[in-house]
Amino acid sequence: MSGHNKWSSIKHKKGAADAKRGRLFTRLVKEVIVAARDGGGDPNMNPRLRTAVNNCRNANMPQANIERAIKRGTGEIDGISYDSYIYEGYGHNGVAIMVEALTDNKNRTVAEVRHIFGKYGGSFADNGAVAWVFEQKGLITVLKEDLDEDEFMMAALDCGAEDIETDNPDCFEVYTSVNDFHTVQRALEDAGFRIDQAELTRVPNSTVKADDVAEKLLRLLEKLEECDDVQKVYANFDISDEVMERLEQN
């Protein structure tokens, strides 16, 4: 897909995507709670919850943790209530950045995100400042295993996929429209493909060259992702393979 999320690709190469298991579990649990709260506790009747539960299982989260999160969402047991917020800003070279958060304290989260932008060379912006740069899409990663690339691509398109990226050495990245996301996910599962993760993502429609500021920009993005309330970070930049190799060696 033209203008795919470079930040996701870089995290995969560096092995830095949710490197801390506890942080990953926290983010997954929050999504289960909100999904169950908004759509009910039955995964068969709530596609968002079904996706969240599958992602938890793929991350080897204990079933008891998943069930407890669902009950917290439906109110069967007491728990913290989370709300969704989006924050926007700019990184080095004017790179557009969007931050998705789930938090029980908006004032705390906005203060932390604003502080990180300022401390690591970015700038916090008003809502709507960079949202136009990104388009929301469904993203389903399917384990490559021994799959034939051409055959899989034809099958995914038949299931309703819009586009398929093959650069990831372990997974095919299947993009869908937001409306078709759960339908395509179900079709791929029914066809017998092993789904590693499924989520809504934001794809930039243009990118900014960032070779000269790569190290500083990546540090800003990593610090944003380390914020406990942050679920996802998106940025519209591109870094050459030569620069990435140099950064990986350091």
C-alpha cells in the first residue's frame, strides 16, 4: 500500500514493538474492556470484542485475564473506566504524528503526551492539525509459514482485501476498508489462514523524508509509545534502508 506506516515496519525490524510483555498485556486488556463496554460481552455478537480477544490469545494472555477484562467491561465486576482520546502533533522535519490513548484520567494523559512532545523535539498540536494526513484502514497480519505468495494474495483479494503488503518476513499485511474489516477477518479465518493480529490502523497518504533526523524522531516515537495510556502511535515519515541498517548496528 502506497504510504504504509513506516513506524510499524521499523518497530518490527528493531524488535521493539511492545517489547515489554506487561505493557502489551495492559494495552490489550484495555481494548477488551472498552470493546465489551461498548458492544456487550459476547464475542460472537461483538466483532470488536472478538478481534480483541483473538489478539489477546495470540499474545498468549491467560484466559482468566481475558474473562476478567470482559466482566470489567460489562460491569459484572468493578474496574476502571477508560475513554478514548486522540492527540496530534509534529515531529522533526514536520513529520505528522497521531497518538491514540485509552485513559481513566484525561488531564494526566494530555499532560504526559504534551511533555513528551516538548522534551524530545516535537510540538503538540490542536485536534485536526494532522488528522487529514492519515486514512483509517483495517490491518490483518497473516502468518506466512509455507503459504504461496501469489495464491495467498488471490485468496485475500477474494475475501475482500483492498491491498496486501509482503515486505514483512513473517507475515502478510492485509489492508481493508474500515467497513469490511471484520468481514475480511472472518473470511480469512474461515479459509484456514492463521491470523497473527487484527486491528484498525491509520495509513499516511504522504510521507516526509527523515534520514537526517532519524535517530531523534524514532526516540520521540518510542517515548510516546512508552506512555502507559498510549495505545498506538502513527507517523508519516520514510527512512532509507541504509540509515535503518546504521541505526540497527548502534
